Amino acid sequence: MSHIKASVSSLIKKYKTRCPYELAEHLGIEIFEYAFRKIRGLIFYLGERKILGVKANLPEHEKRAIIAHEIGHEELHPANVGYFFIKEQTNFVPGRYERKADLFVAMLLVDEPPEYGETVEKYAARSMVPPKPVKVYWGEGKLFRE
């Protein structure tokens, strides 16, 4: 987990922002909205261009989290080793890579701890981040009281 935190800290320090849209611009990633049916986001190369697609009909805070998630993949994993490559070409479990990208989201977008007694859902809503990355980062039972 320390390498993820180091990656996030380095980006924040270098570009002086936590905003996924601004980070994408600094990293040369073009963002496009698509009417995906099943997936919510993906990042891929088209020649030398880095393209990030995000599902168009999502609330803005979810788009931010998805863009951060895809930037996490770009920063943490080797080039051209995405979900589909892992699933189709290796015996690795893609979930591990997804979990790391979710940790990246939480470390980038959430900059304060939960309040005592706050539920995961309330904390996620207050932080404007989907509950999944919050659960991955903070843990469901460690700091939260239901």
C-alpha cells in the first residue's frame, strides 16, 4: 500500500491538485464520455494517445472517482496490462489490480478521516466518493460504527 500512497503523494505534490480532471490533463490523458452499457470507465492507448472513456450518464462525483480509478491503473500498472489483458492472457486475478486502483481513488480523493460513529455510506457521501473505494481504504469495521 505504501507504493500507492507514494504515487498519489507524488502526483499531488508535482501538480498541486487532487482533481482527477486536472491530473488527466497534466498526464496527457484525453477524457471522453461514452454511452457504455456495462462498463463505467476504461483507459487505453490509441497510437501514442492515452484515451480515458467514462460512462456519460453518471453523476459527476462518480465520474471523478472513475477517472481517478483509471489514472490509478495508468500510474500503478505496466503499460498495456489492463483488465481485459489480465483476464484473457494471464492466470492473474484482475481483482487485485482493481483493488489497488480503488485504493488510489480513496487516497487521492479523500483527505480526512471519518468521524467517530460515521457509517461508510455517510462518510462516502460527505466525501463525494463512492462507498467501494472508501471501504477498501478505511475498512468496513475498523473505524466505522454502524
